[in-house]
Amino acid sequence: MMVSESDILNASVLIVDDQESNVLLLEQLLTGAGYRNVSSTMNPREVFALHRQHRYDLILLDLQMPGMDGFQVMEGLKTNDTDGYLPVLVITAQPGHKLRALQAGAKDFISKPFDLVEAKTRIRNMLEVRLLYKQLENHSQRLEDTVKERTAELRESEARYRSLTELASDWYWEQDEHMHFTKVSGPVLEMLGIRVDPLSGDADSPLTDGWDETQRQLLQATIAARQPFLDFVFSRVNADGSQQQFRVSGEPMFTQSCRFIGYRGIGVEITGKK
């Protein structure tokens, strides 16, 4: 990220000082240095409304003013500023006020009487930091918007995937990270004639008679190893001696940080099909 010379000179600056001579001096200093967006007020009570309206990149704030001093202005700006950054550079003739001003939220200070070179340098440096902060904030917002957009696209893609797999298969299932079934669509219970839980490898779940135990153990081992499987043939012999065969495919699901979150898969009966 970089801030151009034009960005700095186009930054918005508000001068707040109850002394007209100080306001004129700072205005001349800034306009003479090429700043194009400089405004001022000698009434500190106007600062809050002005900042809400214009979102200044820098506020040059005198600390000693009648009616409302600079510390009170900063306290009011804290509740007024939604971005969490207080763009205030205080102006003070009291050395003891500098530390207090920084602790109150000011980012820097200028001493009275003004050293013009120092004042210009501090103003420019603070504006550069402020504009970099805004660039970072905008970049973060764009990243957040992109993540939201991509998440919505992934959810839409997932919904299309489920719809297509349900059309192309006899059933579709999902399991969570503990291998509990969270979604089963289609006639899987009627087709398999068993509870769905045994596919998760739960040793306490009863095995329905007729299922090929070797195939079953191989499928469970594949799932336990979090490996994908494609067109795995699962068969059983029914009580009347007839045989059924099923072809199942599944894949483990992971987050972007590679955390395992479960399985999803499809199945179809292939008995008598070539």
C-alpha cells in the first residue's frame, strides 16, 4: 500500500482554534504547502457535527479554548468516530499537556509558538499514516466482502451439487465430524433395510444379517482413514436367498484450514444392472 503526493494534498483538514491569528497562520501554512481541502472553526462545539459530515483526515486541535477545551473535544470525538481512529493532532503551549493529550487519544502534537518546518513535517507524517490506515481499512472490508461473496457461491454450488447427486443416485448422505448422519435423502433405509448408523463404524450398532462382512470392514476402514471411495460395491444376501448389490461413493469434507468436518456421498442399487 502506498499514499501518493496527490492523496496527501487532497486530504481533508479541519483547524480548531479560538484565536483567529492562529487559524490564519495554520491556513496559510497549509495552503502554502499545497493542501487543497482545508477548513476551520473557532467554535469547538461545532467540531462533532462537522466531523460527522466531512470525516476529516486530520483535525488540528487547540487544547486551551474557553467553554470547551481540547480534551473535552477529544472525548466527544471518541463517541462520535465510528472507525476507531481519532485523527487529532493537538496544538499546545503547555509542555505538561503533551503526555495527557496523547493518553487522551491524540496521535501527535505541535508546540506553540509554531516551528513552521516542524509543524509541516508532523502534519504531513500524520496524514500519511491516516491515509494508510484508511487504505488498510478499505482493503479489509473488500476482503470481508469477497469472503462473503465466495461463501455464498460455495453454498449455492453445494446446493446444486446436492440436487444433482440426488437426481443421479438413489440416495445422498452426509455425516458430521463424529460420523453421525446429519442428512439422508432418498429411500436409503428401505433400500438397505438397516439402520444408517452401522456405516459409521459404531461397534455397538448391530450388523444386519446378510451383509458381506469383508466389504463392510473395508468400507469402515476407508471412512476411518478419511479417504475418498468411488463406486465401492456393497452386497448382501437376503433371507429368501436373493442377492442385492449397491454401489456407493463418498468423500471426506474439510474446511479451508484443513479441519475434518465429515463425509458426504451417494449410493445406487445395481442389482441386475450391467
